[in-house]
Amino acid sequence: MSCEQHSAIQKMVDFLVDKVEKLEIRINSLENNYSGVNEKLENITSFITDIKSNIKELLAKIDEIKEKPGKRWDLIITVLITSAVNFLVVGALAAIMFFK
């Protein structure tokens, strides 16, 4: 092998070594970015899970609030009916006692 061929081969090897080193740097950079992206993805997933939980709690509270007026009307009607029945019973007892 002549000195020129050896020199050409050495240049090619140096070029390839340089390329491999640059590729290793890029791969390391991508790996670091990937781990950062993976960590961010886990944080986002956790955040979304928390949001879903909060939405479920809010929906439950909204349903509870929706039911309150109905419960209040039911209570008012019950009180009115009970009062009317009590009034009639007391009136009937008073009439019985008065007319005896």
C-alpha cells in the first residue's frame, strides 16, 4: 500500500470517526430530550387525572345543588300538610270539647 493510499484511508477513517462522534452527541442529546419529554408527559398525565377527579367532584356537587330546591319544596309541602292536618285535628278536638 502506498503512502498516498494510506493517507487517503486515514482521512476517511478520521472523517468517519468525526461523524460517529457527532452522531453520538446527537443521540445523547435526543436521549436527554426524550427523558425530559417522558417526565413532562407523566406530569401532564397526572395533571389530567387530577382534572378528571376535580370535574367528577364538581359534577357531584352540581347534582347535589340541583336536588336542594326540590328537597326544600318537598319539606315546605310536608310542613303545610302537617300544619293543616294539625289545625283540623285541634279544631275538631276543640269543637268536640266546646259542644259537649
